[in-house]
Amino acid sequence: MTEQARSDNRPLPKPLSLAGRRIAITGAASGIGRATAHVAAELGAALILNDRSPLDSVRAELETHGADVKTLEGDLTQKGFVEKLIGAGPIDGLAHCAGVLSRVPLNEDADPTGRFHHTMDVNVRVPIDLGVALTEHMAQRGGGAIVMIGSVAGRTGGTSLSTPLDYAASKGALHTVVRWLSRRAVGRGVLINGIAPGPIDTPMTAGNTIDPTVLPIGRKGRPEEIAWMTMLLLTPAASFVSGAIVDCNGGAFVG
């Protein structure tokens, strides 16, 4: 995997290679984060993987293909954990894929206020903490790139009426966080962008009852389709992109 060879044995073009760079990936135990870890390794990156869930299986998969992998299990909301992540570096790029989504409508939750604050803590405060800390870390090292996973729900309020209010609000806020951070980081050599996926076939969205045939592309997305777009924004090929929210949602939002 770290040989970066295509089927015809030609090396990857340098603008698409992540050889010599260490990429941190949050939410790496499953779904989009796990797929992103595989893509990053395929592009030659060394990895730092984070999740609250065990990372042994994804690490074993990656190491089987020769990838350089560090893991740091734990909760990003805990005080001081972002600093632990940076301490496992140095970090040249971040793919922030971690997030929370409850399928119970907010007004039907047993503790709607607590649930709302928890969603905002994970989906908004953590990206702020990561963005601020890693901008400083990367700027001191001469630059870097950050990609944060938002959602089409942050654009439209949701692809169906069942999209929870707290989730849609948090992803809209995350898109604003990306733009705010980009304004302050781009002049320091740190490029910050976001991705707005539509419904993706992952464990997090297992309770999504939307009929895929009503989506413009006629199906849910695959985790690797988000992973490739995410990693493209972390390569030198995207050296003139910052502050963008890239719609990778099969046409669910056009604007």
C-alpha cells in the first residue's frame, strides 16, 4: 500500500502523493473514518488513528498492507485529549470524521437539553478545539491541511423529515466553523475545508429510513466515496483550496 503504485506500476503523481506525511484521522474505527484511513495509506501516508471504539482491527488491516500506523483510543471531548493527539504527531494533515447522530427526534428524547448539548459538544466544540490547536501546530511546522466532515443536513436541514434538529443544526454550525477557521489559518499555510456528504451507508446511518430511490443519484453513498474526496483535499493537488464546503452527496444539494 505504501509503494503508491498503480496497476501499471507507474508511481502516483507527486501532487496526489502523501508519502512522507503523517495524517491524523478521527472516527477511524468504522464508517467514513475507517475508509479514509485505508485511502490515506494507499496514498502513502503514515497514520494516527483515533476513536472511542477499539482500533485493533483497522490497525491490523492497514499494517497487513505495510502501512505505518499509530493509534490513540479515547474521547476527543475529554479535557487535554486534543493535546494528546498532537503529541502523537507531528501531524501534517487531519481528517476529522468523528461525530454523533441520534435517530430519535430531539423533542422525543428523554433528556432533550442534555442531548442537544452533547451533540453540540461533539459535532461543534471538538472541531473548534481541533482546528485552533492544529492550526497552531501545523503553522509552526510550515503548513498543513485539515478536512472536517459536515453534512448535507447542514445545507438543507436534512434529506428527510426524520433528520434530527440537533444534528442538522450542529452540521450547519460545523460548516461555519470551517469557514471561520479557514479565514484565520490560510495566511499561515494551513488549508481548512469541509465535506458535506449526503446519506452514506455506514453504521451511524443504519436507522435512516429514507428511500434511496428518491435521492437524485438513486442510492446512498459509499464510505470510500467520501474518503477519496476527503484525502484529495489533504494532498498537494488541493493547494489552492481553503474555506470550501465540498458537496459530495450525489446531487442531494445543488447550489
